Amino acid sequence: MDLLRLSFAGVTPHEYKVLAGGGKMEAAGGLREKVFRAKGMDRGRVTAMLESKGIGHITMEDAEYPALLKQIYDPPLVLYYRGDISLLEKRMLGIVGSRKATAYTRIVLQNIIPELHGLAVVSGLAYGADDIAHNTAMAHGLDTVGVLAFGHDIHYPRSTRDTRNRMERDGLVISEYPPDVQIAKWRFVARNRIIAGMSMGVLVTEAEAKSGSLITLDMALNENRHTYCVPGNIHAPQSKGTNGRLREGAKMVLTGEDIMEDF
């Protein structure tokens, strides 16, 4: 079955496993209806619509699809993109952190990122640490990839719009969703598995005790990726999560060399 049409019909990676494994479609609620909808789509009209929006796409069956991402438990069926798709061939480091990142994150990344020779930085284009990571990478001549938690027609938050525009021109912005897919809370968690899956390791700069960044770190650990944290002030709320993960065994990062020795 054509993966692009399945994606536009809303078939999830889990549902695709049911299809690929010959399982009963009744086991995944609504799957039969989605497959019927996909079969009825005009693929030419779908691709023409994407082209009119300046959006490219690759599927799991394409050579350009990241090899590391294909190894995760539930890889996206399709990656929709704007920008330079060749960046997916680079070795990547995921950098995430608190949306309430302090000046500490900015200072740390200004020191670490210039030492990440030959790596591309991947993050989620969110407010705070993500935005700082993308912009610091671009400022020092590193390639950077943004992963959206919604379709390319949507943007959130407004504060990272300029960053995204620049990345679509000089870097790469991807999504697993067709262009009109809207914001939903669970999609931000799903987005994190792509950041972790594309990366050889994930660095967290600052994170509260309960933080989406720590979910990304756990996903990286589950996929046998390197896990890194920057130590922080023991009294700072934004460092409780990172300090806790360091105590549990994440690698402490003080310089870029701490990361590069693993790459």
C-alpha cells in the first residue's frame, strides 16, 4: 500500500504494523476506514498539493530516510519537509531543554556547540532551549534540523516563527504529519521520539523535575543512544531534572569534547 496515501488517511505507525504484519484491521479501531480512504485518494493530486506548498516528502522505503530513525520501535511512515533533505545524512545530536530556559542554557550552548565539529543539531523548534539550540547552531555554522509536532501549514509558538523561516531556507524542517494536521498535546510527545531516533545522542541543558525534555532523554536511552546532561545549580528548579538524570547515570557534559569523544 502506498505510504503517502496511508499517511494522508491518518494511518499511524502502530496501525501500519498491523497492516504490514497481516494482522486483523479490527484490532486497530478505525483502520479499515482509513485504508478505504487511502485507496480512494488520487496520489497525483496529493503530490501536486504538496509541491504547491513547497513541501517535499520521503517515505520509509526511500534511500534518503534516516537509517537510525528506521531502527526505532515506531518510525514515521513519511517525513514531510522544507529545506535541505541531504542534512538527514549527517550525524546528529539532539539538544533539548526547558521552555523556561535561563541564560545558563544560552551560555552553555555558546561554549559547547562550536566544538561539535561535523555534527548537525536537531531539536523541536519550541520556545526556550530548542530555539536557543537552533540559533546557536546557525550562528556557528552548524547545520540544524527542526522537528514539528504538527503539519507544515501550522506554526507554534509564534516566537520561533523567524527561526523556522530561516531553517526552511538554510537548514531543514520536518514533520511526520500532512500539512493541515493541527496541534494536539500528544503529538508533542510523539515528536520527541523522532528527535531521539534521528540522533546518536541527546543532550539536555536544563529541565525541571517533570519535563518533556526528560521524556526525550528516556526515549534516547530506550533506543540505545547516548544520553547527556549539563549539571546545574542544585537550588534551581530548571536543574532538578538534569541533576537527577546525572545521578541515575546520564553522562555529564562540561565541554563539547565530552560529546565528541563518543561520536
